[in-house]
Amino acid sequence: MTDNPIEQMKEIQKKLTRFMMMYKFALHEVETKIEILQEEFQLLHDYNPIEHTKSRVKSPESIMKKLYRKGGASSLSDIKDSIKDIAGIRITCSFISDIYRISDMLQSQKDLTILSIKDYIKNPKPNGYKSLHLLVEVPVFMSDREERMCVEIQIRTIAMDFWASLEHKIFYKYNESVPDRLLQDLKVAADTAYELDMKMEQLQQEMEEIKMSHQSEPSDDIQLQINNEQFKIPDNLLKLVSEGLGKA
Ligand code: 0O2
């Protein structure tokens, strides 16, 4: 390394930027996978199991805070080994069954290595926190090398997400020492949110059964679904493609 302090700073900045960029690329890869699953699922089943997704790369301050909680590190490679959720993506679903459906679909992808699964839905945290966490490793191909990067995927329902974001705000507002009464109220709210999830699941199943029973009725309306938009197929295009089928 050079003795020039300005050059040294530039070198450090470049190294850190490259380190963080690797996580950004890993996130892009997982985001693309999720988009593909979402679009294909919509096409095949006429149903979208994902309400929305949100991804983030942890800020350097937040990485260092977590690192000190875990006992520190002496290199970037130590940080990579110790903090597994630098890249995180949160998938919000309407129904609990969708959470497991998405999790299964991701687990079956060969280029994703599943490092761990924490099921805080079947085993909620004592405070009431519920979510399914998958820790996955994804290959990122750079110009000169391949790196396997960790991404934490949190999958939860809208109700679980609503609860978790409020709990997170309260936790920080009280500087991590929340009064007992609020903790108890939060636990009750988590139980209520779960009851709502169960009720919505039951209603969804009933709706699904009605939909299935109507599926046997024929429909001559063919539509295309691209990028969450429905397109009616003009008769002349339909004719053109069906004639083409005959030739193939
Ligand atoms: P932030 O600000 O969301 O990034 P590990 O990573 O395995 O060493 P950790 O961090 O306990 O240990 O892992 P876990 O249990 O998988 O939790 C990781 C993330 O889940 C947290 O990241 C939160 O985003 C979320 N989470 C876990 N428990 C709770 C909880 O009780 N309430 C809320 N609101 N979120 C929770 P960070 O880095 O803690 O925070």
C-alpha cells in the first residue's frame, strides 16, 4: 500500500465500496429470482402469493454495532463470516401458507445454498416476534472471481410485518429497555395478529374451493399476463398464432 494518506483513503474507500457492492449484487440476484417466481406463479395459478418485497444492505454503522455485540472482528472477511444479514430481503405475503410455499420454491433452486432456516412462526420469540428466516448463499460472478454471498430472506404475513415494524420502533424509542406494560401489550398484539392470520387463511381456503368449483366451467376468454398487467388477445393475433401452431 502507498504511503500517501490521500491515496490510502482512496484505497480504503474502494475496498469498502467493493465489499458492500458484493452484497448489493447478491440482493439483485435474489430479487430477480423472487420476481420470476412471482410472475410465473401468477401465470400458472392466476394468483400472486407475494404482497410486496423490500430489500436493504445494512448500513456500515449498523454492521459495526452488530459486530461489537458479537465480539468484534479483525478483517472484512471476519465481518462477512460473522454478520450474515448484511444483505436482507423481506417478503410480505397475505397468508401463512404462502410463506411456506415461497420458502419451498426458493429451497428447491439449485444455485441457492440454504445455510439455515429459523422458523419463528412455529417457534415464536418470547416477545411474540413471528417470521420465517432463510439464510441463503448465492454465487456472485465478478470480472475476476466468483464469491458466495449470504442473503437473509425474511418471509412474513402483512400482520406479522405490521407488528414487527411497530415493535422495532418501540424498541428503539425506549433505547432497548421497553417498560413491562408495553412488552405485555405487544405480546397480546402479536397473538391477536396471529388470530387474524388464521382467520384470513381459513377465508382464503374457502374462496379457493369456490374458485376450483367454478374452474370446470369453460371460458373462451384468453388473456395474457405480463408484468402484472392483463392483456386481451386480439382475434387476428389469436388466428395468426393458431395458424402458426399448425405449421410448427
Ligand atoms: P435490523 O435492523 O432489522 O437489521 P444472527 O444474525 O443469527 O447472529 P440474530 O440477528 O438474532 O442473530 O438473527 P435472527 O434471529 O435471524 O434476526 C435477524 C433479524 O430478524 C433482525 O436483524 C431483525 O430484522 C429481525 N428480528 C429478529 N428478532 C426480532 C424481534 O424480536 N423484533 C423485530 N422487530 N425484528 C426482529 P437485526 O440486525 O437485529 O435488525
